[in-house]
Amino acid sequence: MGCSIFILFCMMKAERRFYMDQGKIGKFIADCRKQKNMTQKDFAEKLGVTDKTVSRWENGHYLPDISLFEDICNILEIEISELLHGEKIQEKMDKNEVDKTLKGLVQVSENKIKKRSRYVIFICSIILLLIIIGFGIAIYAISKNESRLNSKIVPGSQVYFPVQYAQLEKEDGWTCYFEIEYESSESNKPYYYSYNCENFKYPKLDGFVSSGTESDSIGTFTYEIPVNHPNYIYHERYSEEVRRIQSYFQEHEFQTVISMKDLSELDLELIDKQEVLDLYNKAISSKKIEIYGNYPEIAPSYLSVSTTKNNYTWYLGYMRVAGNIPYIYLDVKIGNDYLSDIIQNQTATDEQKSMYEAIQTIRSYMLEKQAFELPSQFQTLQPYAFLEENIGDIQQMIH
């Protein structure tokens, strides 16, 4: 019997269950166990399984594992043929019957293994096909995006560049912006791109269009390159000047942020590669960098205080930091002219000069009260909400 069980185990090790008359075999196991005065728990402990497993055998839900056949037969003192038939056999099976039974087991097992193998191969094929399709879609998307970026590149000189604003800031010096201006992709108005820089430490670059107040410590300039073509931002004759600006930026190790819209919403504009590509490669931000004028008219939700007296409109605006120097935009608008412009042109009346002094007082007050928060990095500052008592103090200064 032991030899037969060993042969059976070796041939059927890949198959865990043999579906004959499970109910009959289970009942036979239960009857034999009871004849031995064993509980399901006792029987399970001898076989190294749980009593729930034994219960499932005896209820006909499962057949025992083939590897347990020999132990079951030894414990219950039955023959392998009796276990397989689910009943006591008065005469021992001859060799032909044993061979026939074993061949039947092997055939059923092989059929089941083949069926299971075909199922596994089918599932693996589906998974592999999905991976191939996904990989193909990814390759197509990447190649399509690259074709959009590179379809009109002139080697060494130009590149498609989806940028609106580039802001370059150095902690102890320049705050610089690169800006693209255009009405729309259908517009025939001239396009241009410009550098707008303010320096609170280094002297301004010579040879460029300058605007704003200049002194030994403060320099500003705006550099514009007009382009007549409505779809491309590129002009050969200005490339040398722009390279000078770019070299200056790199010399002082400016941090660069490029702001752009989603590619699906923004027409790609052709930009001079040598001047701008390095800016693009340093950093990309999906957040738009606003470029504020000196005296912006702030939306009501951002106004700290606003009042009109004698046709004078007071504006309190954003605070921006360039280097370590904070700026609060605060001014009085008289008609279409700002008070600061009148003062600079030396056309201010005594009353207007008093207003200008009031502006300086309010600005100092705002700084003293820390009315604006300073972020961790030297970026454009967001307005900080004033308390009611702060507004009252400022209004008293105005009156």
C-alpha cells in the first residue's frame, strides 16, 4: 500500500484535489473516524490540519490533499482503494484495477492542469496586451508633444517656447522680468518681448532704454524688442543685446522662474533659443507671476483703505520686495495724474506736497505695523488684511 501511495503522490503532486464522489468519500471518512472513537479535532491534530478542514471533507465540500492520503489510510486503517471508492471492499483490488484507478486519477488531473494553464496563459496575454497598448499611447503622446515643441526649431538659434513671464530675482540686487506681450494669436499688432529690471545694489546696464528713477543705488531699465510678424517672437538684429542681458543675469546667479499656461490653452511662440532656453531649463512654475505697475488700482477686496476727498483718490496697494528692500505702492491720483509724478515734475502745490508727506507717513506706519507679510523667499508679496483700528489711524492721517 505504501508503494502505491508514493507512486500516486509523485504523479499527482501538481494537483491538489481529485473530483470523484466527494460526498461518498467524505461520509466514508466520517464513518471510519467515528469507528475509531476520534473527534474531528483529534483526527485533524493527527494529520496536522484544522478541524474545519476535516469537517469540509466529511461534508463532501472538498477532497483531502493527495499528500495526506497515506496518513489518512494509516490512521483509519483502510486501503487506498477503499478511500478512493468511499466504501469498504471485501476483496483486495488486483493489479489491473489499481492501474486503472491510477490512470483515471492522472487523466483527470492532467485535464484540469491543462485547463488551468490555458486560463493563466489567457489572463497573462490580456495583461501583456494592455501594457503594450498603454506603452504605445505614452510613446505617441510624448512624440506628439515633442513634435509641437520642435517642429519649427532652427538648429542653434530658435525653439518653440510656451512662456509668458520670466521673473529673475537676486537676494541682494536685481529683480528682473522677461515678458511676452501680444493681443492674441490672430492679431496683426506687433509683438515684442521685454526685460524689465530694477536693481538696488548693482549699477544699471549701459546702452539700454531706461525708465524710472535713477541714482547711485537704484537703477531700472525696460528693454523692448518689437516684432512685426504676428506669430513669432524673434528678431535677429537684437540677439547680441539680449545675450548681454542674459550674460549679466547669469553672472550674478539669478534665480529664474518661468510662468506659462497649460500647453493646450496657449499657442507656442517662437523664441530665440540662445537668449531664453536657459531660463526655461532652470525652473518652471505653473503659477502666473504678476507684473505690477508702480501704482496699480487694486480691486476692492485688496484695498486697505480707500477714500475720495476733493477729487483726490487714494490708493493703497501691494507690497513687493526686491532684494531686502520692501516697497508699498501707495499714492494719490489727481484726475489722470498720480501725485508722485506731479512731485517729480516739480509742479505740485503746497497742498499736494503735504499729501505726498502724508503718503510717506502712511507708508512708514504700514511698515511699523507690519501690515504686509514677508514670505520666506523674496517673491511678490500678497496684501495682509488690515484691522479696523489700523484703517481708522490711516484715515485720521489723511484728514
